[in-house]
Amino acid sequence: VQAAGSDDKSLLQIAEVASRENTEISIDAAQRSINVKSSPEAQLILAKGLFSMWLVSPDTQAKKDLLTASEHAARNALASSKRPTQEMYYTLGDTLANEEAYTEAQRVYRLAIAADGDQSDQYMRANIFRGLIKCSDGVKNFSEAEQWFQKLVSSGKVNSWDWGAEAERLYAQNKFSETSAAYRAAAESGGPYNDWCL
């Protein structure tokens, strides 16, 4: 990072490579690049790096500050981009969802779905559906959560964790027959054997 000096493009390249190996270096390089010349790409890398740090940080005020900083960087990425990408919207939506700003997160996730059309990353689209399920569940709109879950199932990317979470939502609504079926699907998707039990 030091060797790159004030070359914003070199710093951005370091940040991108380091994002797959060393989050702290990625954050440092991205921030240095932004300090020289802000770009949507650097802001996005910074937002994702800060979010990754938030995920593994102990539950303190510093952890909350990481999520706030991630949101700020994600907003900057979107605001400075001439053509915001699905990943930019997804990153902001995910941050907002984890801040429990569910209504705004839902709006941003929907923009993420629309952003890249047929060129959409199918794994990211599945994660967007997961985010929308979380938001709908967070505002107690269980019917909407079920609609998004069915879209996730249709995507072919549903896994045992998704089925387990679906079972918990159904159980909370006293839908015991559907709950049992969801636990069965979780077990059949590679979940633990006790997913069968209810």
C-alpha cells in the first residue's frame, strides 16, 4: 500500500485484490484511493470491507460504527456512479437490513433486482431474495416473506439454511403442517437430522 503512494488507480487495484485475502489492507487501500480521488469502485470496495469487518467484530459501539461507515460508503458508491450496479444496490440494501431499516432496505433491494436485468448474477439475486425475506419478516409481513421465499425456491439456489428459516417463520404463525414440511426439506437439503423433528 505504501509503495502505491498517491496513485489512486494502483491503490484501487490493491484494494480489489486484497478484498479476497486481507480485509484490513483492502479497507486501507480503498480509503487511500478515495482520499486521492473518490470513485464508485473504491467506495464499493470500502463498503464491502467495512461490512465484512462488522460481521466478525465483537458487539460494541465500534461494531455499530463499522456498519454506519459501510452504509455511508455504499451510498457514496451509488451517488457517484453514472450507472449503479446490482452489487452497489445489494451492498447498501444488506447494510440497511442489518441496521433494521427494513422499509428502505426493501426499496433498495428491489432496485438491485432491476439493475442488471437478464445479466443479473444469479447467486446475488438469491441473496437479494434472502434480504427481502428478512425485511418482510422484520416488519411482520409474513405473506410477502412467503412470496419472496417462493421466488428463492424458483431460483434453484435455496439451501438447508433457507428451509430451516422458513420453518421457523411458519412455526411462528402456528402453521405446524407447513412447518414440518419445511423442516423435512431442510433435512433433505443437507441440514441436520433433527430438522425432521417437530
